[in-house]
Amino acid sequence: MPPRTLIAESLTPDRERLTLTLEDGHHVVRVRGELLMSSRVSGSEEALAKLALAGRASDTAPHVLVGGLGIGFTLRAVLDELGPTARIDVLELLEAVVDWNRGPLAAHAGQPLDDPRVTVVVGDVLAHLAAVNQRYDAMVLDVDNGPEAFTVRANGRLYTPAGLATLRAALRPGGVMVLWSAFRSPDFERRLRGAGFSVTTETVRARGAVRKGARHTVFSATRPGS
């Protein structure tokens, strides 16, 4: 095991230890000592953006929600897919993660938080949607571990029937919501369909173009209509 150099630490809303370390030249974020994210891999995050925004690049001022900042790879991929008039709201529950993305993690994704198209909101996705009257053209959600909360227990609300109803209401007809998951979940697919979405799933690799690393699942959920 490579040595770990502690760079920063914080607490999750559940009062569990969150750490940022340097391990073998890569930044790693852990919760309770377990791996949450690493600068080593970005393939599945980039796949999220491409699946959500296919055909959207020419839209006039598309409005996109990114749930979960991570190390900034998903946000960078979203920015690279969209034009100069796009607006992107980034929802990140952990303020420390935002701070680290403005500091030691900033260079990994080319400082995406500095892009003028980006608005950062520190808070919960569902609470944000309940507080604002917004309809999004696309939503890109990389929240926790997928349909099974790993970092913060409250994140599990996002994947309940009530949470999915809130997400659907905030998506324009014809809009696409993509969700990252560490695992396949036929039960969650059924929940998405029960909430009124058309659903497809895709397996992506953690290391993207080189087709290596862990296999992750991306759920693509479209709100019918136009």
C-alpha cells in the first residue's frame, strides 16, 4: 500500500471523517477511511456528460444541473460539451469538497469552477429543487454511491419514489437525467420507470478510453415529451 499524506480533512453531515490525501502521486478522497473518489480515474464521469448532453450542444442557452462535484471531472466534461451560453448549476452537499476543488484539486479538471457559466450551490439536490422554480434541460447526477447511499445517509432520499418524482418535475419534457452508480440495480430501473421515465442503462469503465478499471453503471432516464 502506498504511503498516504494527509492534505485536509472534514466531517460529513453524519459526523464521519472525510479526508483528502495524496497517495502515489494521486489525490484521493475517503470517508471513514474507505475510497470515495480518486484523481486517477475519470472515464465514467466523462461518459455521464456525453450521455446526458448528446444533441444538446446546439441548444440555445441550455440549463443543466450537475449533482455532485467530486474532483471536477464531470463538470469539466459538461462544460466541454456545451457552448458559451449554457448555464450549469453545480450542487455539492459537502462544502469541503468545493473548497478542495478551488485549492489542491483544481488543476485536475482544469479549474472548472472558474468558468463563468457555472454557479455553485452548497447543499442538497432535492432541497435546491424544492426551493427554486427551475426546469432543467438535463441533469447529471453523480451523488454518493448510486442508489445505495454510502457517504451521507440522507442521500438515499434522492433515489426514492418521492425523490424521483421531484427530479422528474424539475426536468423539461424531452430532457435527460443521467445517474452514476457503482453497481447495477434492476430494482432502481423499475423505480425510474415507475416514476414516469424512459430508461436505458450502460456499463462504463472507470478509465474511459483505455477501457480499463472498475465497471460502473450509468442510468439514462428521459422525461417523455418535447
